[in-house]
Amino acid sequence: MNDFHWTQLLNPEFYITLKIGGIQLGIYIVLFIVFAETGLFAGFFLPGDSLLFLAGIYSRDLIQNIIILENDFSNVLLLSLLIGIAGVLGNMVGYWFGEKSGYYLFKKEDSFWFKKKYLVQSKDFFEKYGGKAIIFARFLPIFRTFAPIVAGIVTMDKKKFMFYNIVSSFAWSFVLIFAGHYLYGVFLEKGIDLKKHIEVIVIGIILISTFPVFIKLFKKPKVKSE
């Protein structure tokens, strides 16, 4: 920590390899970040996809802070399960927050900044596409933070929400962590150490994960002909 610079906070590897007083805190910080990014308003800026991919690369180092497992697959599996659980819990908190604040919003009078009809439309959207919305949002930065909150605001059916919450969380954690772990091994056999190209990996994952978001934002709506 003596050579710490604030720019390290932008690098997911910093959190994974962080040590204080000789104690490795990586696994606990990773779990907290996943929890915060998937359920707390303030967590939208935290690294998500890139953090999980790098966690797959450092899976053995992370898990050894909890339990020593000789089997490589067991390390990756346990890490994926723990992060999946953190994601599920994060979404539950987000839903709870949205559910508690939703009553206030439905009672709130229309204003320049707030239109109740949009809240009603969102409710109809989640009732029709709720499952897909939760699953797709899990793989998109920012959206995975607000999706469970909106689901709570529009009072999406709790059983339906929990089903897609669990499915999306474990799919997200398993896909990215296993991809990071096994791609690292594949490239290492070819003489390429991905740990030496962390910056490129992070930038690449950010571009890939945010591309659909920008396409949606800049896509011009179709004008219906009369």
C-alpha cells in the first residue's frame, strides 16, 4: 500500500490482489463489490464483468484465503458459487429498496421531473418481459444495478423475480469466471500470460459489455407511417 495511487481504484486487479498487513483481502472485496454493484444505488460505477473475468484468472489465490483446495476445478467452482450468491443477495436488497420506495412514488404527484405514467408503463414492461429484463441486465453495466430496484418499484412478482435473479446471477458468475480461468490456461500454453495484459483485457471487456448499451441509446426510434 506504500506505492498506492488513486488510479489503481480503476483497475479490478487492485481489488483482487489487495493485501493489508500481510492479509489477503481479495476474496472479501470481490464479494462485496459484486453485492454492491448488483443491489446498491452507489454501486453502478464499480467494476463488474472485468472483475469476474480477472477473478477467474486469480481463482486459486482468491479461494486459498478461505480454504485450500488442491483440485483446480474445485477452486473455480467454489468461487463461482460464492460470487453467484453475492449477486443474488445484492439483487434482493435492490428489490427490497425499490419495493419500499415504490409506494411513495405511486403516491407522488406528477411534476416536471416525474410522470406516474412512466412508472405504470415500467410495471407493465416487467410483468411482460420481467424475466428477460433481469437476465439481460445482469450482463450489462449500470443496468444490473438498477434492474432489481426497478423490479421492486413496479412490484414484480417476488417468486418470478427470485427465479430469474438466481438464474441470471449464477449464469453471470459461472460464464465470466470459468471463461477467465480457462482462457488464461489456453493462452498460457501458447506462451501468452494474460496477467501481463490486464489493462488490455479490462478495456476490451468494458467495450464489449457496453457496446449494446450505446447501440440502444443512439438507435433512432422507428417512425410509424400514417
